[in-house]
Amino acid sequence: MRKTTLLIPVLVLVIAGALSSLFIVDEREKALVLQFGRVVAVKEDPGLAFKLPLVQTIVRYDDRILSRDVETLQITPSDDRRLEVDAFARYRIADVEQFRQAVGAGGIRSAESRLDSILRAETREVLGSVSSNEILSSDRATLMLRIRNAAIAEARNLGLEIIDVRLKRTDLPSANLDATFARMEAEREREAADEIARGNEAAQRIRAQADRTQVEIVSDAKRQSEIIRGEADAKRSAIFAAAYGADPEFFNFYRSLQAYRGALQGQNSSMVMSPDSEFFNYLKTTNVGD
């Protein structure tokens, strides 16, 4: 009876010691086995694991991808237009042993504080080297990649792997909005004035070219018309000359008739000249008895 009484506590202690030496590693976490604060084992595979009871302790860390929002930053780009920037990063614990050595017992909270410092510094450096137009444009993937690549090396010293960095919001401070809008409006008005001036200059150039072309066309048309008229006059003169040479008497008679028609027009036409004038040669009649 006495042996049974002594055996029960021993069995209880043995069972308690056996249970305390067992622990389970979840697939979503990594575990470190610490002995007097020193890492003696790393458990990354999920399943059942063992440790020395009372001597060794277990520290667990999340193995999933984590997200960290960076506090709003005021950035001064290369063109001195201040911007308020909100960013966030996705990261994971890549080397759990190095992570423990870097942050100690502070864990995730200490790591995220140091990660914030890294992201703020790299964000200021990258965005401070470009203009605000580049930051505010829709094509910001290159800038976010530069921030990520610059922060990767420093985060690796903490045992962290930065997967992605994103800019959530890039806005002008409210105090600068009115002045910025006024400046943007002035710039647009100046650009509009420049465009109008260039348009007027082009219009004047086109109008002058059109006027010169018109003058050239009209001049060429007049020259051709004079040539045609001169050729026609030459042909007419040649025809008259040929007709005169064929029958000079008839030609003189025909020209006299044209002269009479031109001179004797209207009902009150009158002419004063000598009756013996050659103008009346074809109006004279000869008496039959004479």
C-alpha cells in the first residue's frame, strides 16, 4: 500500500514531464527552442516536436505574410512641392533565428518599429529624388519597386523578407492645395496662351502663303490670257490682211459701212464735214444722165 502511494506521485511527475517536453508546431508558424535565452533548435516543419522540460522554452512566430501600414509622411520632391504619402508593406519572417537575434524578446512589435524606420527612410530618399508629377502620375510602379529594392537589404538584417511596398495615397497638404491649384491654373493659362499664339502664327503663315499663291495664280492667268488675246489678235489681223489682199475694193466698202454704222447712230446724229470728203465715197450716187 505504501509503495502504491509513492508510485502515484512519481507517475504523475513522469507524465507531466513527458507532456511538457512535447509541443506542436502549427503550419502557420515557426518555433524556436531556447535554452537559457540561447537558440538551440529551429522548428519550421509543422507537426510534433520535443524539448527538455523546465530547461528549454518555446517561442513562436507567425510564418504568414504580414502587412504593415507606415504612418503618413510629408515628402518634399525635387520640385519642392510638399506631398503627404501613405504607404504599406507586405513582409514575412524569412530567417526566424536571425530575427530572434536582431529583435530579442521584443518580437514583432520591435521588428515592425524598426521596419517602419527603414521604410520611411527609403520612401523619403526615393520620392525626394523625383518630381511631384512623377509621384502623382498613375505610373508609380517604378517608384514603389525602387523603395522595395532599397529596403530589402536592410530588412534582411532583421531576418525579414519584404515582398511588396505600395503607395496608398499621395496628396498635397490641405494648406497648399489653394496655392497649388492657383499655380496649376496659371500654368494652364500660360500654356493656352502659348498655343493660341502658335495657332495665330501658323494662321498668318498659311494666310500669307495662300495670298501669295493667289497672286501667282492670277498673274499666271492674266499672262496666259494676254498671250491668248495677242495670238487671237494676230490671227484676226492675218485674216483681215488676207481678206484685204483678196479684194481690196470690197474690203474698203465693208470698212466704210462699219464706219457709217458707228458714226451715224441715234435720231439726232449730225456730222459737219465737206461734201467732198472721202468718208462719203460710198454714199454718193451718180446720175444716169451724167
